[in-house]
Amino acid sequence: MKKLPNWKELPMGGLILEAGSAENYKTGGWRSIKPIHDKDKCINCLNCWIYCPDSSIIVEDGKVVGINYEFCKGCGICAHECPPKVAAISMVEERR
Amino acid sequence: MSKIVAKTGNESMAEAMRQINPDVVAAYPITPSTEIVQIFSSYVADGLVDTEFLAVESEHSAMSACIGSAATGARTMTCTASQGLALMWEMLYIATGLRLPIVIAGVNRALSAPINIHCDHSDTMGIRDSGWIQIYSENAQEGYDNLIQAVKIAEECCLPAIVTTDGFIISHGMESMKLLEDKEVQDFIGDYKAPYTLINPQKPITVGALDFTDYYFEHRRSTAEAVLQAKDKIIKVSQEYSHLSQRKYELFEEYRLDDAQMAIVVLGSTAGTAKVVIDELRSKGIKAGLLKIRVYRPFPAEELAIVLSKIPAVAILDRADSLSTMGGPVFIDIKSALYNLEKRSKLINYIYGLGGRDTTLHHIREVYQDLQNILDTGKIAQSIKYLGVRE
Amino acid sequence: MGNLVEIRWHGRGGQGAKTAALLFADAALNEGKNVQAFPEYGPERMGAPVQSFNRISDDPINIRCGIESPQVVVVLDPTLMNIVDVTAGLPEDGILLINTSEEPSEVRKDKSVSGRRIFTVNASLISKESIGRDIPNTPMLGALIKATGLINYERMLKDTKAKLEKKFKSKPEMIDGNIKAIQRAYEEVKSE
């Protein structure tokens, strides 16, 4: 177990002095269904990247290369926003 | 050289605000503090201050705007009274929790119902556990002096502060007082450099984050510590101001207490009336005195205990009822402060002046007569009384 | 506070009783006195009976309660004497100054006032003739100074003139009118 700071060690007023500290808070564990990305079907329209509320679509050189499962909560928005004719993202049960 | 002028309590506070020249004032007018906002907004319109003035739609919004403003590192003030302060209540706790040094120029007024615009201390007593530093003023001079000091106190403690005068009695009464020069006030308060500011791309921070069970307690503990440490800072700032103004400011004022056999403890304007009665009694050889609490929050419990333990009979006058069946808030606090002493004074409580009921020399004489009876008999007939109510 | 003087002003809402108390306090302040001026606040509206108060002293004034036994009572509107007991709390040797066309002896008889020193002055007439409107509070200041000797008359005139010059830069007739009103009331006030 990580030792948490005591009250004297904390910044005053409940302030968080570090930018981007949400990165330290992994939300992948909340997921019950998981998006699977099919590179062959993907047309790289980047709709999924635009709509993902957790910035979990990994894009390199304008192309979707995968999903960051440390933060993806499994909401399914990416699969919903993927054009129906393309259907490059499918949601599967996490435990199977 | 300071000049003698005649001002009402509200004019004196508005004048202090002009000299403070805060970065932001967000306020909503309410009787009897309306004039402060009104006069100050005319200063803004006339270009006498650099303040960004926000006329908001309620006191809840006023305090919310103040919180946003103070979080950016702006020196921020507002004014209110009574129901206005009550409507701010939710946000007052947030100002404390975020450690924002917002200063309220307050005017004490009763709380509804029945609706009443006159003085009592129910409004500020209602926020006594909010962590706001609370300073009460006897007259217009003290309202002015305390407001200037409060800015520095709040900023040094990173805690919000409220300074009050008694509604109408002080707020609308004109009296002689002395003002400092604008430069003296500016030099005294100095520039405000907030330790953290919301708008700084070089040093981004998060304000108002959610705490779970794992952090909330620690943050509250650290705020409790800030309040605990505030007392020494208040003493230091008050000493500096006393030096500057040649007017003495301490946590509380002792008036003819040295050899006193009986004393009244009171906040605000009634202290002045009590002083007149004390002089009268002293001229007859009766050893009466007064302790006027100036800084009510943080409560100067240890300091009060040292002074009051030497006085056999003490009457605590509360201009608010706690409706707890245990008397007024000041009485409850002082009783607690004295509890662990070896030798305890006899204490009685008077709830007085609710809704602006005039508290006259006769009432104060009656209190000292009761104290004399306690000294003579060693017995307290009734420990909580209502002074000046029709029975 | 042996030299403390307490004054009660009676007027009607809108008549300037509060302003009169403020002006008088200001004049006393200019003489180096310690002052208080405060109105009584109630549900009054225009025309309703109102009161305001002064405390003047050489020493600092600590007392913060209402005034019960003033040494001086000033009545801005004589018709108030039919509905308000203006002598309440006024001691036997107290001063009662009334804005009226009547002589002090007539007021004493008409309103059955016993004891007290009664002074009268027709401040409304003076005001109408010098300022053009019925604003009795300014001339009453002159009458009050004559009746009580509380502050220095010449100095008060000088200070008031300076203040009016600031206030009525574009209306010089207001300055002269007000000063004349104070002077006339000072000279015309009658005692028994």
C-alpha cells in the first residue's frame, strides 16, 4: 500500500498543484465491456478520437493505432460513433 | 497627519474600501449595509478606485463571484448583512476551505422572522463555525480601522474575514473619527501576492477538487491549523496597526478591569454605553469593569480565561440567542473557556438588544446590580436572563 | 462627560430633521468638539413624525444608546406638538426651540407647556423669504446657536459658507440665501 501524505504535507485549500494529475488516476478498472479496434476495417475518420470522453484512442500520424485500456471506461461511445458501414470497433464482454 | 472628520459607520467602511482599493468587489445591497455598496460603486464610477465592480443578482452569487475572483489572486471584498449573509452561507464554507482571503464589510442586523432591519448579532453568530475570522467594532472608527487590518490579516492567514459594525446604531450614526492618509493605508496593506493563482499557465493548479474519505479529513485538519495559527498573526497585524494609527488594537479590550470585582463581557457598540456606567460606578468606589471582545473568531479562549479568572462575578451580554437553551453563543464559548480552571468566576448571561431594542444606561446598571447581588450572596438566582424584554 | 449636551430634533419625514442633526454635528466638529448625529429609524414615510439626535461633548463620546433626557429639543414643525409629546424627558431647565410664527408665551399657553425655556423663530417664513422654499432646518441652526450658545456663531457661518460654496458652485443665490436665513434666524429668535 502506498503511504498517503499527512495533513501537514498537503498543499493548503485542497489545491492540486500538479498539472495533468488525472493521468495518475487509472479508470480502466471501471470497464465491464471493452472496445476492440479492427485496423483493416478502419477508414481513420477519427470520429472515435473526437468523441472519446477519456482521450483513450491512440492516434499516430493521423491513424488510429489502438486503445489505451488503462483509461478506457468501456462506455462504447467510440463504437457508436464509428460509421455503421465501417463498424471497425466492436464491444466485447471484459471477462470473456 | 490624520484629520478628524464626521462619518457614519457605513461611510467610514466605504472610505476604508476606497483606500484599500481592492481588485474586485462583487456585492448585492441589503439594509443596513446598502450605503457601503452604494458609496463604493460611486467611487468606481468616478474612477477613484481601480476596482472591477460586479453588481450580482444575489448574495449567494456575490460570494460565489468573490470566490472565483480570489482564486485568481485578486484582492476581493464584499459587503452584506442579515439575510444576505445567511444566503451566502453555503459559499462561506467554500471560501474557508479553499483558503481564500475574501473580506466582508458587514453590518449586523437581526434575522427573520419576524422581519426586522435593526441590529443584533444573530447574522454573524450564525456563521461562527465557518472558519471566517470575525472582528466586531464598537464605533465607526473601529469599523474603519478593523476593515483595513482585516485585509492584511486575511491575506497573511489565507483565511476569509468579516468585520462588522452594529446596524443603524453605528452604520447610520455620524460621529467624529480619524482617517489615515491613502498612502499610509496602501503601505500598511502592501501588494497582495496570492500564494497560488488559478490563472497562471506557467504554474497550473486545480481549485475545488473532490476529496474522498482518504483526503477530506486531512484537508479539514490543515484548515483547523490555519485558524489556530491565525491568532498570533492577528496580534502581530493589530500591533503594527496600533503603531501606525496610535489607536490600540488587541484581541479584546480591557476597560478598568485591573482590580475589578465584577465585569461585563460584550461585543460591539454596547461596550461604549457600558463604559459610561463603569465610570459612574467607579466614581462611587464600585469596582466594575468591561471586557470588550474584538476578535470573536478565532476565539481568544486562553487569553480570556487568564483575565476573567481574576474577576469573581462576570456577566456575558449576547446580542443573539443560540436557541439551544444554553444562553447566547458568547456565553457558551466563555463557559467552555473557563471550564478547566482551578478557580472559576461566577458567570451569568443576558440576551439583550434583539431586533435593535435600545440597550440603555439603565439596563447596564441593572446588570451590575445583579452582579453586586451575586458578590454579596455568592449565589446566582438565574443564570440566563433576557435584558429589556417585556415580561 | 460632564459637558455632554444631548439634543433631540422633531420633524416630519422629508423635512430634514436628519440633515439638521448632521449639519449641526458637522459645525460642532469644526470647533473641535466630539460629535454624534443619528436618526431614529422606523417605518416612517413622508410626513410622518420623525426624530433625530445629537450628542456634543469636549470629551470622546462612548455612549451608544438612544437619548432619553435631552437638554435641548428642536421642533421643526409646530403642528407636531398636537400629536407628539415633544417635551418628553426634557428637564425643567431644558431648552425648547420651536419653528412657529407664535411668541413663546403663546406656545406655552396653547400647548400647555410647563417649565422649560421656550424659544421661537419663524424659520419657515425666513426660509421662504431667503431661500425661496420652506426648508426650516438651515435657519433653525442659527436659532439653535443663539438659544444654546453651544458653538461659535461667527465660525459656524464661515464654515457653512465654505461648504455651501462647494455644493452650489453654479447657484450662488443658494449660498447667500442660506447664509441670510441662518443670520436672520439667529437675530429673530425670541425668548420669554
